[in-house]
Amino acid sequence: GQNYTAAVVERKLWTRSNIRGIFLNRQATNFNSNDTTLSTSAFNRVAGVDFNFASYDDKWTSSVYVHASMDPIAKKSAVAHGAYLGYQTRNWTLRYFHNYVGAGYNAELGFVPRKDIYATGTFESGYTFYPQTKRVVTVRPGFEAIFSKIPNGRLADVEAQVNLAIAFQNTSEFRAA
């Protein structure tokens, strides 16, 4: 059997921001290290801090997180962290996001698609036009780039695209990338 615990403490800051602490725990009951059919370890824990910020006028948004995982055997690079910064006005959209997931990070109660990766990227920009027509509401050309690196600095993946989105009065949308 397993015992599970999830705890979150959150504090509102200013008008539209918050800081949050999390703790997740999986604890095996009657763990037998010779029999790994029911559980691979006696416990797995993740603790972390998240900070979310939104300016009063909603032009600036950001978030930062740092999480650490704990297992019976201490592992190197058992952390994950990330940051997001966004700026949006009626016409401009600019966004940046990065995340790092260490090789030893093990979140058994969550989903981690890839470990030992430093994803610098998701640089996104776009400009929105509001044409004076009856059918088209907005036209938004943009650019997006994603660069993923493994921790030794080598580039693992690169994705870049120029895109276009057109929103119509009848709520349909055309997208091309």
C-alpha cells in the first residue's frame, strides 16, 4: 500500500500576485526492498515554491518556480525550475519561458516529460492589427522560437516558426505557420 499527501499553502501578494509552497509525498507502507513489484522505493517527495506576478494593468505577467525531489537515495540534480515573463498590450505580445529539469528530478506524483534538459526558449512575439472590415476582427503575424539544450550546453532541439492568425467576426479563425 501507499500513503499519499498533498499540501499547498498560498499567500496573496498585492492586487493580483501570489506566492505558493507545495509539498507532495508518497510513502510506501510495509516496504520491502527485496520485492519491487509493488513499489520501487520507500518514498518519493517533492517540495517547491512558486511565485506568480501580474501587474495591475495586466500588461506584465511573470512566474517563477523551484521544486526539489527527494528519494531514499540522494541524487545529483534533483531539482526543476522555470521562469516566464510576458508583456501584452492591445497590439503587442512578447513572451519568454524557460525551464530546467535535472537528471535526478523524480516527481512520481506528477508528469515530467523529459529529464536532464534545459529548455531555453519559447521566445514568442506578435503584433495584432484591427482592420476596418465587417468580417475580419484581427490579423496577427508572429514569430516563435524554441531552443532546447542538454546541461553540457549542446543544442538538442531547435524549432522556429513564422505564423499568422486571422480572427473573423463569426468566431472562426484561420491559422498558418
